Amino acid sequence: MFGGAGIRLPWRVCEAVGLYPSAERLTLIHLCASETAEDEWTAVGSCVSEIGASVTDVAAFASIVHTQLVQTGWEKLPLALALPASEADIIEELDLPVPLTGLELRAAILWALRAVQNDKGADLPESLQICCTPLSGNATPRYWAAGLDEARIDEYFTAFEHIGLCLRRLTICPPNGGMMAAEAAAAREPRMPWEMGASDESELLPAIYAGLLLRPDSPEELYWSSRPVAFGRVRARAAVLISTLAAAIFLTCVTADIASYMSACYARDRAAEELNLRASEHVRMEEFSALHADAAQREQIIAGLLTESRPLRALLVHLGSVTIDGVHILGIRAEGRDIRIEGEAMDYAALSLFMGTLEKDAFFPTAMTLEDAGQGRAAEHAPMHIQFVLHGTW
């Protein structure tokens, strides 16, 4: 079977350290989530320093906390700090007409506190931030609220971040733990050996309360978070961050373009080399192609001759054997049984001798007659000869 017990998501907080300072000592409580239920946290260790941890000098206080955390090995864990009630700028209990939670509750309590202060002839500063919790056992919704100046809140987060500590939550513990009194009591049960003869309950409870605020389901009105501080820093440096990011994107695009250009140049050079290597083969292919075309033409001529009747071939062979000095046969045209022999002779005597030879030749059934004769040139700049056409049958 498969189940979710014992499986923890890596980004969820499963252990934390709660801090509470007083004039006499500094209390650190190490809390861990249960293996079976992540919303059930238990205190598994503590460190009580007898060194007075005044929070007046925030930087000095952060240094003391860092020293104690390094000694216990908890310096990498997320932290939650509960300030003494004496550090609050204002602490009040007041009623609201309807029950509220979250940001709506904070806004309503701030409005009610300003109204109360206005009735007293005083004004609350605009930078005042509050944490609040409902009080049980009342007929109407009643709330406890503590206020702290925003600059003071930022000072704590900045000091801890500067020294390398992960401060996630800042709060002021309400009387008896407020709405988390039962969870804080359950986190201490059963009592651990380190609690035998331990510190005053008034110092353990705020540290446990602070550590429990790091649970994922903790109501946001119970504490001040480090997120506004981080956002404020990012906003203050937004121009630098945006310009840096734009420059990084620009350089990335330029680098990609350069890489693409270099790749194209390399491919071009390889293609040029390949073309140079294949140039000679291309020339040879063209020569072979021309030879192939010439051979095909000759083959067609031979095929045409072979398709003719056998006497035509015999005629050609026979005329090739008839040789008379001064007579050259230039062409032969055969249409059916008629034959015309075109040629040239150096003079009429050579022509007459050629015609006499053909008349005596038994190859031709009838005498060859002179169809046309005249002086002419076979080609430009050639000497004048007798151009003739003989006609006969075969």
C-alpha cells in the first residue's frame, strides 16, 4: 500500500528554532515536526544562555544569537524571534463587531487603535505594524494586539541576514500563548530531561510560541515576516537588477547569434572544400555524359541502318569497292528501287570513266544515267570540280 505518512516535501519547513531574549538570559528551543503529522511540532532540545541578551543594540544581539546557535549546531535552521512585551510600541485589547482573520483583521484593529488614540488626543504613526491574536472566553470577538514600528522590524531582519542567520518570523508573544496556547503546551509534552529544573515558564513559552509560527499553517496575523524586507530590498535595487538582467539577456542573445554565425561559417567552409574536391569529378562526369550522348546518337544511326533492307547495305558495300581516281561519292539517296548517287569529279573524263564502270557492273540491272552535272565547289575555297547526280535502279 502507498500513503503519505513519513513523506515530507523538501521545501516545507520541518524543524526550526524559537528565540526569546530577556535581560538575564537567552532561550533557544529546537522544535521538529512529527513523523506522522507535520502540523504537530515537538520541542526536542533547548539552550539557555545566562548571558544577558538585551535587544536594544540589534546588531550586538544578533551576534550573541549567532554564537549560541553555532555552539548548538542550529545556525542553518530557520529562526523565529519573540520579543519581550516591553519592546512593543503599543499593546492593547479591544473588541470588534465581527470575527476576522488575516489582513482584514490587521486593518480592522489598526483602524480601531487609531480611533482609540484619537479619542485620547494622540495619533498612531503611519509606519506602525501590528501582530494580533483572538482571545477566548468572551461573548464578543476580542483581540490582543501589539504594535512595532516598521523600521524597527526591518532592523531585526537586516541584522540577522547580515550575520548569515535565517530569521523568518518576528513576533511578540501574547499572554499565555493566545490562540496557540494548546499547541505550545502539547509541544512540551512529555517533558524532556533538559526541562527538569529548567528556566522559568515565562521564558520557555515565548520561545516555543515563536518556533511554532514557522509551521506552514500558522495564521499570518500572528507575526511579521521577512518577505516585506526582502521585497523592499529588491524594489530599491530594481533598476540595477533590471539593467543587469537586460544586459545578461542581451549578452546571451549575442552569444547565441555569434555561435550560430560561426557554425554557419564552418558549414560554408566545409561545403566549399567539398565542392573543390568534387570539381574534377564533375568535369569528368560532363565528359562522360557527352561521350554517352554521342554513343547514343551513333547507336540510333546504326539502328536505323540495321532496320533497312539488306540490299541497301549490300549497295553501300559494293559502291565502297568501286573506286575511280578523281571521283568522290558525296551522297546516296535510295527511294524504293530508285537510287541517286551524288558526287564530284575532277573533270568530265573521270566522270565518264566512272559511269562506264557502273554500266559494266552487273550489280545494277539498268544503266546509270546522268541526271545533272555542272561545275561547283564542295566547300568554300575548294577548287572547281564537276558536281554530278547519277540516277538508276537496283
